[in-house]
Amino acid sequence: MQISSSSYGPIFSGRIEEMTCPLLLALAAQIPFTGELNIDGHNVQHALSYQDGSLVGMQKNYGSLSPNMADLDERERIGLFVREIAELFAIRSGEFTFSWREHIESPLIAPERLPVAFLLRYGLARTPDPFLINFLFQTIFPYPTTIKINANQEVLQLMGGRAEDELAPYQQGQTVIPDRIKDTTQQALVVLWSLFLMEADHTSHITPLYENILYTLQHIPIDGLPLSLEPVWQITPIDGSAEHEFITDLDDMVVEDHTHESLAAFSLHDPVLPEVEIQLAIPPQLHEALNTQETISTLLAYMDTWHASDLFLCEDKQPAVRVNGRVITLGLPASEPQHFKDFIGQTLTKTARER
């Protein structure tokens, strides 16, 4: 992602898969942004107009959202915008550009009529992409994290539903256990994270990256342009047919070449976690469980936390998992013959074991 200059002001651009559309809207509100946010999803293009961080206009495919937009009152226009945001959130790849302007001419709705907390929650709840909220939540909270939310009652009410009740435990401090949070609570927590309305005892590796982007956009060093920014997410887009090589450090495994078709299985459904993130996602209790008869069962249970598609076990070698095509050796003790005997004893019937 890069920030460059133009005669109108700075331009911030990059790929959607480096940020995701919900995060783009959250950034626009917090900068606060005045100008055009263009999102090109290849098959569909959106132009969102912002005035001081508030969404005041929207076009789709270089035209109005409705052929009779001029005849609609503000309430009806807001309804069109909100419904379109849900569709916008389903865009998985493409390009985005923030182009600053001094002001927006002829806004379609008044500033602050569509609060960002409401837009984000609605978009996450209604998007046709069934994988989006799980992807965002599991990346932000890859392992149990104690958080305390700082949102006031107004923000909680804007998110609608039972947000106030569901988030009440987190106002005093509560541990988020990723696989035990229902979808509606996940949506609300992602919104609050994106708006920096929570504190956490430890965070995912993407949090400081996101903070750096926001800080840079709020303090753009015009004299230092152009400059590059590290993406929040590093998701491999599914375009092109080049082969991608994933190398394992397990001696008895073969290097695998995945083409465009095989990469489709990974697309945007899972975040790409670097090896250090996998290491951080190993809590102390997992190390303790490895000394019991539940070793292999425990590793299987943690695969969702690691976003792993496969678990590799071999006697006298460290366990490994496949995450987005990469086989990553975990920083855990080597598997022992007794582990396999215990697992077989727990999962197979006596008849099956005898066979």
C-alpha cells in the first residue's frame, strides 16, 4: 500500500485483500476523511463520498444507485446506502483508493446521518459473504484474549440487536475465547476493534499494523511522499496462474506445488498467519496437555484456532500444521510412539484395533 501526492491532496491506495472493505470504512471515519473512496472489485466499482469522516454519497459502476435518486428523500437514500454496504463487504479482492478533496459538492445525505458503528455492524450482519466475519474475528482474536471495551452507550445502541447485553461482560474485562463466541457478538467485537474502542492484554500481529496505518494517515508527512505502508492482512489473491511453492521442513515430506486451482481452497476464507503467530497461539495449557493421554486429540482441537487444514504427526518429529498451504512446524515436543497408541486406544473399537 502506498501514499502519494496529487494536486488535490494525498492519495492512499492498495489492494482490498490487504485491508478488507470493513476496515476501509472504519479508517475513513477515523482519519477523518474528506474525499472519494473508490473500491474497484473488478466486476463492480463503488465510489463513496466522505465529508469529515461521514458517508454522504455513493455511486455504483459509475452511476447512481437508483435511476430516480433525485426523487428520493433522505431516508430512502440512506436505505439504499445501507443495503449497498452489505454487498460491498462481499468484495474480496481488487483495488482501493482514498483521494482527498477540500469538500464534497452536492452530498446526497447530510453528514453524520450514517454513523460508522451502525454501518459496520449492519454490513457484517447482512453481507452475502458467509466467511467474512469468521475470517476477521479469527484473525483479530487468534487465541484467548482478555479485553475491556471502551464504547459508550450510544455506540452500543447504534450496533442494534442485543449488542448492549452481549457486550456487557466485556465492559469490566472479560476473556474472549474464539470458538465460544456467537456470530452476533463476533460482529460487535470486530466493529469495536476496528474503531479502537477496546483494550486487550495481548493482541494479534495485525493490530499494530492497523494502528500504524491510521496514525500515518492522520499525520501525513506531505514532504515525505510517496511512502509505503505494510498491509494489515497479507492474503494471496486468486488471480494469475503462476505456481506457488510451499516448502516443508519435515524431512520425510515432499515439496508441494499448488497451482491457481489449488489456491482457491485457501482464498480469503483463512488468514495467512506467519510462523511467529502460530507460535504465539500455543497456550501453556497445550504444553501441559501434551504430557497426558489426550495429546493428539488436543492438537486436533486447536486446529481451528490456528486456521489449519491439516495436522502432520510422525514419531520422533515435532507436530506440524498446514496453514494456507504452508506446512509449519509447531514449537512443541516431538511426537512419541505412546501418543499414537493412546490415540488409537481412545478412538478405535477393540475389533478395529485388532484388525
